[in-house]
Amino acid sequence: MNEQQMLLADSAGKCFESLGAKTAFAEGWRQVEALGLNLLLIAEANGGFGGSWDDALIVLRLAGANALALPVAEAILAASLAPAGTQGFGSIATKTSGSLRGGVFSGGLIGVPWGRHADYVVAAIDGALVLLGKPEAVAEAKNLADEPRDRLTYEHAPVTALAAAPLLELAALARTGQMAGAIGAALQRSVTYVNERQQFGRPLAKFQAVQQTLASFAAEAAAADCAAQSAAQAMQRGHASFEIACAKLRANMAAGIATATAHQMHGAIGFTLEYDLHPLTRRLWSWRSEYGNDHFWALRLGDGIAARGAANFWSDLTASEVV
């Protein structure tokens, strides 16, 4: 990291650590906005941070590592895609029902993160990217980690057309960064616990079986982190469909192994409300299904490779243009 990124990591890390997994939205969001983190990908000329996807990944990993109960990822994406000067908290919607005709939308936005608090929503509807204001109705819901995933209903609502952008891919990339951070934090907690917990007169970490299991856990954490970094760097270069598909799929796979291993290492204490492991693992279980589950991204990768044919596989792979 360069000096600016180190300052960013220090500021975001301290903020997220103080907020954690139980902060109230209004209080926590004021602190995030005060740091300008939601403006991370907006150009300085438009009043933003002027950051890169490498910068965004630093913040997203820290949000995941601290099980932050705030929609930092969605807000960063929404602000970067909305027209310059758009005010308030924005979220995103990749799943919709209804119709978009003549610049007017009637229908629902499904599973909108913190949609109940959103001043605007950037949504992918019928192949178009649009901006919507506050809805007529909100049906509140939550994912497994108790994070708001609301359904917003609109009736003849005017929309603002936005420049085309692959919203689902961008959301998957952001979520992959959070997953990498959460997996790394779960690993660190597991290592600390087995070094402190004793059985048969010595720390659990001294048992070879535990060491081997943790080594596999560490490999999965490294794979998820490397995949996220690779996708972020590719996105900064301008085209990252293949890298994002690979990264989200790899992080999804790592999440399954990481959560199972973390709870195996901790035993019953890992599930207790007072202990700080389950906020990480419940988020990983939820995030694994959001913005494309294992089947979705595996199918997209496979379809792209099959369509191009075996003869083009290696050249496409090295050119990162498979999808």
C-alpha cells in the first residue's frame, strides 16, 4: 500500500472497529459519511475521493473483517453510478419485478440492502440502469445475518436513465472484497482461540490435526483474498467480467470451508451470541448466495468457455476475455 492507502486503511479500520456488527444505522452512517467513504469511487472534480478499485477493496475488506452492520459496499457503488451531485444514502437493486416503460417504472425492487433507509436506489431493470427515488411502500426483510434486505414497491415512478454499467458484476466484486475480509478475520479468531484453549494439558494448536486443518483454512483465506485483488485490479484496467466471475465463485467456495472450519475449531462457543465469530460466519453464509451463488457463476464461466470452443480456451484465459 502507498501512503494514501495506509491512511485510508487506518481511518476506515478505526471507524469500522468502533462500529462493529451491532451499530444503529443512523448513528453509524453519520460516521461513515463524515469520512467520505461512500464517495470513494467518485472523481475529485465531482466532490469525491477519487479512489481506485484497489482503494475500494481496502475499505471493503475492513468492512467484512469487522462484520460491519452498514451498507458501505452498496453505498459506494450507488454513489459512483448516480449522477454527479446526487445527495443522501443510496443502495442498489439487481433483482426486480415489474415493467419499465417510457421512463416510468411500476413494480418491485427485491432484496435491496438497507432499502428502508435509502434516499435513492440504482437498479438494473430490463437491461437498463436507472435511478429511482423513495418508494411508495417498503416490505422489510432480513438475510441470515440480520442485515436488511427489503422489497421496495413503486407505482408509475419516474426514473433517471444512467450510463450503462454491469451492476451485478460490480456488486459481486464488492461482495467478494467483504467476503475476503470476513474469511481472514474468522481465520485470525480461530488461530487465536486454539492457541489459548487447552486440552489434555496443552494448547489445541499443538495438535497436528488442528494444525493441518488450520493450514487448509489459511489456504482458502489466501485464495479468496488473491481472487478479490485480481478482480479489483482487472476492474481498474476497465474489463473484469472473467476475473469477477472467478473471484466470486472462488470466494463462495472458500466461505463454505472457512465457516465449517472456524466453527469446528471453536466448538459450541462459536455459536453463542456473546462471541464474535458468528457475525462473521452468518454474513459469509448470506453473502455466498448474494450477487450470484456458486451455480450462477460456475454456469456463466462454463457457458462462456463452451461458446468459444476448446481451441480458444487457453488464448481466452490468458487474455482474460472468456466471459
